[in-house]
Amino acid sequence: MEGLAKFEEIHVISDIHMGGKPGFQILRETKRLANFVRWVAAQKPDKLVALALNGDVIDTLAEENISGYVAVDEAETTLMRIMNDASFAPVWDALADFVHAEKRTLIIIIGNHDIEIAFPNVQRLIVERLSKDDNSAKARIVFSAMGAGYGCMVGNARVFCTHGNEVDAWNFNRYEGLSRVARRLNAGLSLNKDEWIPNAGTCMVKDVMKSVKEKYAWIDLLKPEGKSLFGTLLTLDKSQASKLGQITALATKMEYEKKTEVNQRLTVDEQQLFSSTDNAPPTLESLLGPNLLERMRSAGVINYQNGDDMLLQLEQSRNSPVQQQFMGDAPLGTTQYVWDRLTGWFTGEGREEALRCALKDWLKGDLTFCIDDQDDTYKDVTAKLGPNIDFVITGHTHLARAINMGVGRAYFNSGTWVRLMRFTDEMLSSTASFKPVYDVLANGHMSAIDAATVHDKPLVLDMTTSVSISLENGRAIGRLNRVTGDGISAPELIKQYPEA
């Protein structure tokens, strides 16, 4: 297609999440990542080769010096801190070497944890750090930061990269809002932090999960992250019951935004309007899971008649500006009664068994780590694209995917480079088998997670993945790869399309 960049090969990685203070950084394999960048730079030296960072390159939501939901006045100092952090600096050095190599192109695509890369001053700092005032190197850096994704050609195959949060009602970006901030920054103006309307996912991270992460540094590593999260937290720490009102309010906010703000959807131009009265609040079962909920009912903590009525009361708590916007007043006595009942139940012995039950619910029929599972991101993204896209590449979920779409087309999710945890059936088979897992989770520290071995297997998965589209013998081949060791050798093939 005319107008699209043409490459002999493109490599795609996503969800690096450079950010956070030591002890809370979820990116671990920085040496491997830096070496992988240099390995890509060395491929086909006489041909055009691209490296795409497909969203969540940095993680400003993990930073502590941001007063609001988006870094505006703090954007430059936040980025400088991340680039100069001893853990991340080798990656930036490798990216600098990459853009100084001839016939290389670095593409930086926006995600939902790094929305500040839409700002001109942030882009300028990145270019300065990587190019070192070399104009040729500057020309090799491309940003895609306004939600259009990135399209290119590999041979005659059309490739489309997008982070994937565009179809996530929790985590979509408000690109017009980002444009407004960029215009103000260019005009020498700022943005009052109260003017930025965050999505529900950002509110969850900043208002709810930030304090949780201080105690349980591993919380971002759980997959799938949406199922029985509250039940998991509640069984570990009874004080988390106080967050039930916040979580349900944010879930209701998400449902409202899903119906009223469809401009986050790829290729959708028209906005549909719905009344907020259409919102269906989450149920206790959806938050806790049936096993844990039944144990609570058996213990008399809640009952079938009034459990969700209590939840509706909790929704009306006014604990944050976001809740004040979407919820009304609630009788304090009712809210306090529910909290007291919940926190009183999660004391003493039995907490380990309650968490095991919650996780069994969470993982029932789980396809999280199946690379050919047609998850919601796959379904929603591919439904919005034209048939002339040959290779679709997303990220966002942290879960690698390789799916044959038929008629010579393929979908890939490039996974992540951050730590991941996976609970196996063997771990959850009995209270005794689960105890070593529980002990590590209750400890809370990232160092304990990294060192943990359960049933002779590391608790943290070693799964750093990439996607490559290469022109070989006249046709484009898409591959999902696993980068191993120090990252200096060719990645291991997981799956390719077209198949050999």
C-alpha cells in the first residue's frame, strides 16, 4: 500500500513497564531486554529493519511523584527519573545504539500506562536521550501516540500494531483529552489535575491498588487480573474489605463509560448515548467467586436475600472524587456494618483455605496462558479492522497469542517482559499443597516472589516474548517468539503463520 513504511523485517515487543521504585519494579529481565534490542539491530544489516515498542513502554502509574492521574507538570521529571534509574538505563542505552544504526527504525506506540508519550515535551526528551543530537538518529524514531496504531508493509503483507487497550472499557485512552493537554503544553500552559477525567482502570491503579501494592508488591503479576481479585485480597488482608465500595463504584463507572464513550473503539466515529440508569452494578458473586461466596454464606457473614443489597449500599460510599461523581450518599451505619461483618470473618485460621477456594474459582476452565485462545482483545480488535490487514499485533493483556485468522491472515499478541505468576492445579489441589504459595503471597515482597520455588518450579514464569514479521523467499512470515537467556541469541520459536 502506498504511503506505508516498508521493511524487510519488523520485531514487536510490548508491556515493558519501566517505572516504579526498587522493590516494586515489575520489569526484571532488563539485561535480556537490552541485549535483545542489540540483537535486533544486528539483523539483516543491509535491509530495512524496525523495532516496535507496542505500548506501556514506561509506567507512569507506578511512579510516586505524580499528584493527579496524568503527569503534566511532572511529565519531564518523571521520564528523566525512569530513564536514569539504574535498573532501566541499560535498556535506554541499547535503544540509543539501535537508532544510531543505519537502516533501523524505532517505533514507539502509546499504551494506557504511558499516555504521557502523547505530549510533545516527553517525545522531545526521548528523542534527545536516544539520538544524542544526531539528526540521522532522530529521523529513525517514530511515535504513534494518538490512537491510530501503526501500519507498515513487510513485502506485500500489511502489518497493523496497536496496544489493545482501545477495546478495553476499563483502560481506553481519551485521545482528544491528550491532544488538549499537548496543545496547552505547546502554548506554555498547564492543566489543572482536576480537569483530567481518568478511565476506571487508572482510578483502580491510583486509588485502590497503589496502597495494596505497598504491602503486596506482586499484585500486578496476577493473571487473569480481573477475576476474583477482591476475594484474593480480602482473604490475605481483612483491611482490604474497606475497598469493596471503591471497587464496585469503579466497576459501575466502567460500565457507564463503556456505553457512553465508544470513541475508544478502533474505527468507530459516531458516539452513542445511554442513560446512566442502564448501568448494571456488579454482583457479589462476580467479585468474590462462587466458592468463596458460599463459604461466607455458610458462615453467616451474608445470605442469599440481602448480600447484593449490602453491595448496593457499599456502592454508594463516597470515598473518592470518582465515587462522588458517580454515586450518591449512603447510610454510614449500613456500610460500616458490612465492613465489620466481612473483616470479622477473615480472621484467625482458615484464611489459606479461603484463598485457595477463591483461586480455584478464578482458574476454573482458565485459558489464560493458551496461546491460541481467542480472548476478548482478539475478538474486539479484529472485529474493527479491514480484511486487507494481514498481520495484527497487540499487547496490553500481558498474554502471548498466536492465532490463525484464515485466508493467510494471523493475529499475535506480543505478551510482556514483566514478571508473571501462574497458579497450577497441583498448587491448588489441597490446603497442604497451597501453603507454600500462600506463605510467599502473604510475605508480599517481590524478592520473596522471585526466590520462591513451589513443587520444584519457580513461582514466577520466565516468559519474555516478541513477535516478528519477516520477508523470507518472497513471502511474509509471522512468528511468536520467546527470548531466553541473556537475549544475545536468536529467540526460540513458539508458533508461526503461515505454518512451515
